[in-house]
Amino acid sequence: FNRLFRNYNMLLRIIILALAAVFILLFIILLKQIFKRLWRLSEKMVVVQQGNYQVVLEDDREDEISQLTHSFNVMTEQIRKNIEQIRTQEEQAKLLQYNLMVSAINPHFIYNTLNTSTHLAEFGRISEVVEVNDALINFLRDNLKLKSSQFYDRLENELDVLRQYIIIQNYLCDNTITLQNHVSEKDLALSIPKFLLQPLVENALYHGIKNKRGGGCILIRGYEDRSGLVFEIEDNGIGMSPEFQKIM
């Protein structure tokens, strides 16, 4: 009986050790899976931290880590929505800014142009009325592009709009102004912000040529270099005083 007891005791110890080994092995496998899921979640967080919010983490289990994963997905989705909302608000703000600029300039300009057309018609200068009206129509058609959020246009189109603008100004100022451009054919296809050149040409017209006797000439140079797209506006007007040159 003593020998039989020792045998059973040894067998029981072996069974206990085997069960303990199996338990430890299962525990290690479970910890490995938990750490693997947490590591995947940590990797996705690093990706989000780097600025990529198009991240979705799949986890179909029902435990605390799955809840963390769900919260992470909700967070990234909300960030994407917020970014899209901010982008939309910025576009609307830009559109509003452009529209305010156009609405501040156009009424006075349109009134003067139509008033000039009326005076030309009274003197029977019908061909000139047609020229002024065509230039005004083309000018307004270009402004409508801002209403459709088209903030950029080809340089070639912008130069053509400036030519229409100069035609109108020639009648408004009772002057002979020519517009020349030194732009290569390949640069004409470049895209630039709308109304980038018109304020510069308008400044050369009103502060340089308008008070000058006789005709005037405005020259536009445009070229692309390493720093970007460069424009130079030159006129043969009255020039600037030395004091103003120091300010510039």
C-alpha cells in the first residue's frame, strides 16, 4: 500500500505540473494576443499623430480593448468630419472675400461704363457703343467665374480680361492707353489667382498714366523662375516722387 500510495502521489504531482504548464501556456498565449491588439492600436495612433486620419481599426471582439478600438474609430471619424467642415468654411470664407471685393469694385465701374455708353449713343457713335458694351460683357462674364468658386484661371484668360478692361478705361478716361505683355507661349497656360494683375494695372493707370498728357502704355512681364511665378508691371506715366520711392 505504501508503494501504491507513492505511485499515485507521483502521478498526482505530474498531473498538477502538467495542468500548471498548460495554464501558464494558455495565459502566455492570451497575453500575447492582448498585447498584439494593443500594439496594433498603438501603431494606428502613431499614424494619426503623423497627420493621417484615414485610419480604421477592425476588432470584432467584445471586451475592453474592443471598446477602446471603437472609441478610436469614432475619434478619427470625428476628426475627419471636423477637418472637412473647416475646409468647407475656409472655401466659403474665400468665396465671400472675393465676392465682397468684386461687389465693392463693380457697381461704380459698371455705372461709369454704362454712363459712357449713353453719352456715346447720344453723339451717334454706335460702333464705339458696341465696342464698350462688348468689353463690359466680357469683363462681367469673367467676374461670374468667382460666383462659381473658380478662384484661378489661365494667365492667357486674365490678360484677355485686362485688355477688355483697358478698352473700357480708354473711353472712361478719354485717353489712349495700350496694354502690352511679354509672356512666353508656355507661360500663358499657367494658372494664377483671379484679379491678381488687375489691381496692379489699375494702380499704374490711375497713379501713373491718368494725369499724363497724351497716350500711355502699360507693359506686363511674366515669367517663371526658381522662386515661382514673377510679374512686373511697368508704365510710362508721371512716375513717383523721391519721397514715395523711399516708402516703396
